[in-house]
Amino acid sequence: MLQYSSPYREKKFVKTYSDIGTLIRDSIGQYVKDVKDRSFPGEERVFKADENVVERLYGNAKAKGGTL
């Protein structure tokens, strides 16, 4: 019913209603491209946490020589 494998090979005993495999592969490829060219995450998808909250969660990484 839902085509997932690649390359597409039609089966005589199944009617394919949608090729979700290509959709999934194309979507993952676009995500990887966006991450590599740094267009994702954009500023609209990022949130800033108060420095006190970050320190409570992760400790004082700056004092330990780490980065956040």
C-alpha cells in the first residue's frame, strides 16, 4: 500500500497508493542540507534561556573552561 523501498519495484499483488520512501529520503536530504548551510535552525526556531537556568542545568561550564 505504501511504497517505502528503493528503487521502486511495483508488485503485482499490491496497489501502491503513495511513495513515502521518496518523500522521507527527500525530506531528510533537505534537513541535512539546511543544517550544513546553517539555514536551520533559524532565529525563529531558537530560544534563549536565562544564564542562571543554564548554570543550574549544566553547571558553570565557562568557569570549567567549556563552552555552552
